[in-house]
Amino acid sequence: MSDLRTAMNLRTHCALGLALASVLSAMGQQNNPPPVKGMASTVGLYVYPQKHQSATQQLTDEQECYNDAKTQTGFNPDATTTGTQSQTQNSSKDHGAAKSAARGAAISGAAGGDPAVGAERGAMIGAARSRRKEQQQEEQAQKQANATKTQEQQNMDNFKRSMSACLDARGYSVR
């Protein structure tokens, strides 16, 4: 009889142990919802709810903080910027060479030389000047483009800081 009682106690303890393990396992598992793709993800921010906010609440908060950041910084990440490209037309290059050729021909003719040779030399000098001027304009345009890019990056950084502060105040972890 004692063997029967021991077997029943062992069976009861095993059943209780399995039930307890099952309950503890269920309690230990957290219900992690899939990440929410809201407005923050469009500017490269990762937002995690810290106070068990729902996905709908997170989307609402992100939208409101996005709009607040636009208002505070005056920067709209959705707006596309188009840089103005400085385009030199061939007609202006030809005009400079032709003008120099005419000067060269006039000077050569007046000095008693061959006007054709003077025109050729003048055209070469005019073309060289045009190339130098074009290169300077391209360098200036590149500097301007770099300055614009730097300013846009500063604006985006300010926007992200503003949005992060807003979301942090609403109980989210932002990275």
C-alpha cells in the first residue's frame, strides 16, 4: 500500500510541477507586437513604446510629433529640394572664341600681319579663357551644392532631435 501511495504522490507532484512550469513559462513570455512603421521611420528614427502603448496610439503620437517638429524647425523632410545647376551653353563659348578671333584678326591686320593667323590665335586664346571661366563657374556651383547639402543635413538633424524629444516625452524610447 505504501508503494501505491508513493506512486500516487509522485504522479501528483509531477502533474503539479508540469502545471507550475507551464504557468511560469506563459508568464515569462512577453507579448512583443511587431514593430510599427510610422512617420518616425521615414526620417530614420526607431521608436519603441515603453509604457505599453498600442500600435494605433504609437502611430498617432508619431504623426503628432512629426507635425510638431515641422512647425518647430520650419523643415519638412517630405519636401524634395532640387539644386539649380549652372548650365553653360555652347553659344556663349562660341561667342567668346569668335569675339577673340575678331580681335586677333583686327590686331594682326593693323600690325601688318596676316589677319587669318591673328584670328586663329585670338580664337585659341578666347577658347582657353572660356574654359577657365566655365571651370570656375562649375567649382562655384559645386561649393554652393555642398553648402546646401550641409544646411539640409543640419535641418534634418534638428528635425530628428525635435521629434525624438516629443516622442520621449510621450513615453517612447527613440534611437
